[in-house]
Amino acid sequence: MSSVKTEIHVLNSGLSPEEYLHMSAAIIKRLHIPTHRTLSLRFGSRRLQVQVAPLPRSRRNVLRMTESIADNLGLAHGDILRVSYEDRTRTIVIGPAIGVMLPSMSDSPDRPFGNVTAFCKELHGASLNYGGLVYFFTPDGIAESDVDGLRYASSRFKRMRFPIPDIVYNRLTTRKLENKDSVQQFFLHVKSKHNGHVFNEKFLDKNDVFSALARDPTVRRLLPESHLFTKYEQLNSMCKRYGCVFLKPVTGSLGKGIIRISRDGGRIICQFASLSGSVRKTYSSLLKAFPTIKSKVQGKRYLIQQGLTLITVMERPVDFRALVQKNPHNSWSITSIVGRIASNQSFVSNVARGGKLCAARIALMQSNLPSHLVASVYMTLRKAALDIAQVLDSEIPYHFAELGIDLAVDAAGRVWLLEVNSKPSKMDGTPLSTGKIRPSVKKMLLYSRALSGM
């Protein structure tokens, strides 16, 4: 469907007939829009009856509407949208309407979304470059025919009611919120009733991910030995095979709940990830350690996984986070790869646990990896991330448009998968710069546009 980027101008009510849109003559001509006839105007799920009149002397692509129409749609003066025309249904379509579902919002006028507020502003800035309206809402803002949320306009966040969006970008950060009946019903409503799209719609289960990848020969060799943890005998067997074993919560994130079990001579060392770093305990045998381990994993599903001897930077383990995203052609592409160096207080490298970021190439060059392997390992990291994304896209029955793929490199230069995150943090990666739109945000906007057909 052909579309044109246009600027929205909002007129004071009373200066124009209420049902009229005034549109640049060039847009009318290009899209073959009939004038002075009753047409439908659609934005997201909302439809209005309008007539179109030309603006013959406009030098820019402009769409003028009254305040009442703009308020009805959640639009503001200066918005940049795409406009198209469906001749069969006599419908002018403007958009895309992109709704970002976030876990919560505060009463703070400057930081309503806490530490992701800057990211929200960046999304708005990208919409002004590429066309579309991005608005933000929480599960509490869901209603049957619209959503109550915030948008950014005139250098501030403004609360409005918006239509059900064409595209929902799921940024919920807990499974509890995501699994609420109201949220799941909303996702279904968007897809089935409004022919919309929801992406990154589910948290990933580590066991499901490793099981899916193990079925594909392309990526199977990237997987450390992993099983759903069930009993002591299984742990004992893994510990005998490998010098180090990890227990990871199947539904965990940010390194929470990870247990590292290793041998030091005849003793067993257990490290438990905590908010302040890690707690280290020593036991005379695995049998003596097991009651503590069992108490930590009781009632939760855990994955038991082969430990790896990772390359190090300044004697600290380093792993790699690849951000892979869908492009407008529905293909996976690498947006960034960063090295994550663990802090000296933790055995996990998450930034939330004090880990430090640097460019992947720099991390490889500064590590104890032999220098002649740096270039080939970097290319292997890129290929591994793309292969994993493509396999999961075909094996996991949910819509994902971006994935954070955590990879490791061992002392021999072999690349391994650690885990896949369907809600990669927006605080990781390139720092926000005033007025600069990061490639990851640009890709999200362009992919949303492509999904909407605009």
C-alpha cells in the first residue's frame, strides 16, 4: 500500500467545518483521494467520517484537522504520520499507531516511566523522522475500545485516550504482569479483531529455548549440555563430567537465582548470585552442599548446564550480548554486539549486577584470547546470533522482533550460547545522546511501519 509522509496541523475548532480534512493537493493527487465526498478516516482502531478538501498552495505535505478530530485520535500539532488511501473501502488510513506496553507509570511529570523515560522520548523522536505515533500505556490503561496512556508532545508527556494500536510493542518486565488475563485478552483482541500485531509478546523459557535449538543441526553445536534439573544424581553426574556446573532458573532474568558449583581440590564451592554481588560457600562434599542448593531451587524450575571456562579481561569473565532485530523485510539483522565484563563482586556479567560494557571487538582484543583468533571469533559471534534468532523464529510460536542473545567464548575460541532474552534491556548498549536516534530504535520504527503496511 503506497503511503506518503505528512505533517499534522491542528486548527482551532470553528475555523473549519468539523468533519473536514484539508490536505495538500500533491498528496490527494498521488494517492487518488476523492474530494468533497464522505470517506472513512482510520487511525488504529478508531474510525471517523470525514470529507477532504485540497490545500492547493501548500509547499509541504500537510494534513490539517480540527482540535476535536485530533483529540479524538490522540494526535497533536506537528506529528509526522504516514497517510494512504484504500479505494475499495473509501478509507484514508493514517499511522501507524504504535503502542508500547510498559509495566508501570508514576505521577512524575519528567520521568513517568523511571529509567526508561529517555528511551520513550527517543521513540517519539524517531517517529518524527520516520512517521507514526508512539504512545505508552500500562495494563491498567487497557479498555475495551481504547487505551489510556501518555504521549510526548511540546516537550512534555500528556495523558490522552488512544485507539487500540496497529502495533503493540510489549515491554512488560515481569511474567506476572504479562500473564494477567486482561493483558492476554488484549493481545488477542489486537490480533483477531483489529488485524494488528503484537511483538515480543512472551518471555522465553530457557528450557524451551534450548530444546528448540537442540533440534536444529545449524545451532546445536553452540549449546552447552543442558537439562531440566530434577534430582541429586543428575547434579552429581554433571559435576563429575565438568569442572563447573550452573543452575539457572528457567524463567529468571538479570542473573537472579543463578548458582555456580565448582570443585577446588576435594572441596565444593557454591556461589549464589545476590543483589550485592555473590555469596560464596564452601562444603566438604557435594552431598553436604546439596541441602543448601535444594533450599534455593525448591518450588522453581531450574536448568542444569555445563559450565564453561570463559575468556577473561583483567582476570574477569567476559561474555557478549548481541542485539538482533527484524528489519522491514522481515529478516533478522545484527544491530550491535557488546562485551560484558563481570564485576569483581559477581560471577555474572549483567550490567544490573555491576558488569561493564565495551565494544565486542575491544573486549576480544583485550582478553586472553590468542590475537590471531580475534577476527574469526568476532565473525562467529555475529553468525551464531543470526542463526539462533532464525531458528527460534521458526521453532517458537510467538512473534519476536528483537532478541538479546548472550554468547560466550571459551579459551580455545569456541563460541557458546548462554541464553536468549526476549525483553533486552533498554539501558544496555550505546548510551543515549541528546537528539540522536540509535539504530535499534530506528529499526523498531521501520519494522512497525512495515508490519502496518505503511
